Amino acid sequence: METRNLERFNREQEIYLSQTFPALMRKVYVWMALALCITGITAYGVASSPNLLRLIFSNQLIVWGLFLGELALVIGVTAAINRLSLSTATLLFILYSALNGVTMSTIFIVYSQTSIAQVFFITAGTFAAMAFIGYTTKRDLSKLGSLLFMALLGLIVASLVNIFIKSDTFSLVLSYIGVLIFVGLTAYDTQKIKQMLAVQTDMGEGAQKIALLGALSLYLDFINLFLYLLRIFGSRND
């Protein structure tokens, strides 16, 4: 009897574990999709209000406050995830995606809505392909991740330099480099998230926090890939 009960327990445990990983991966993409929707709706809403645009972007203090607030939220959620409750971390992620929508509202002024939609679908297709590669590949991408992180730091420095140089050609070159970096990071982050979630034994808060951080990483990859592709392929308003 004890042997039969043990075998049944083991089978039930295996079934539960086999269901845990897919459920956590679904949470990653649900949270990511939710954040993208919030960003898009917020960006369009702000862009549709000339008074709100004028209020926000005519005041440098507000603009800098938005950028610093976004940076603080990303660093805060990532660094303090173990001390935060899951609900608090989720709310901060939602707040970040909304703030990002406010700062991204200017793309509706600079670029036509048609080109924004086209580039969004290009981004979605590219992102899906690289995420699939990162999920299915047997190759260890950890070394690639280190190289891409260093390249990203170089890209940030070069972008800051270009603020003073104001070279359109250099900006275009940086955009192509940015696309390559975030295409690679999408595959790398997907593999890393898969590896971290594959060892989780339950759907507890700790595992869901890892899934939330994974969603944040992929969200950032998608947004940055979209912005760099928009700079390359976007049609500007007259």
C-alpha cells in the first residue's frame, strides 16, 4: 500500500512539475504583452492631447523627472525584487510601462501612424523569431550575452556623444548597431529566462517574481528594438 501511494505521489509530482514551467512562461509573455498595451495606449492618449503634450514637454524638469523616474523604477524593481511583494513589483512594472508610454508619445508627432504600425509589426515578427531561436537553441548564449552587454554600454556612450555631434549619419549607424544588439539580447534573455524558470518547482511568489523580471527584460528588448527600427524605417510627418 505504501509503495503504491509513493508511486502515485511521484506521478502527481511529475505532472505538477511538467505544468509549472509552461505556466510560468505564459506569465512572462502575458505580463510583457500587458506592459506593451499600457505603453501603447498611454503614448497614443498623450499624443492625442496637444495641451498635455505642451504641459509635459515644454517643461524640462518634467521631462527629466520622467526619464529619471523610469530609470529609478527599473533599477529599483530589479535590485529590490526579493524584498518587494509580488503585487508591489507588478504595480511598479505597470507604472514603469505607463511612464514609458508618456515619454514615447512623441513618436506620434515625429512619425506617421502608418509607419509606426508597420514598424511595430516588423518588430513583433523579428522579436518572435529571435525569441523562438533563444528558446529552442541548444547552444549556450551566455558568452554572447556578455559581449552584447558590453556593446550596449558602448552604444549608450556613443549615443550620448552624438547628442553633441548631432550627426544624422552617425545616428543611423547607431540605429543599425542597436537593432543588432537587441536582436541578440532577445535570444539571450529568452534562453536565460527559460533556464531560470525550468528549475522552479512550484508557482510560488518567488518563481512568479522571476517570471516578472523576465517579462521586464523582454519588454525592454522589444521597446528598444522597435525604437531603433523606427529610426531606420519610420516615415516622418511633413
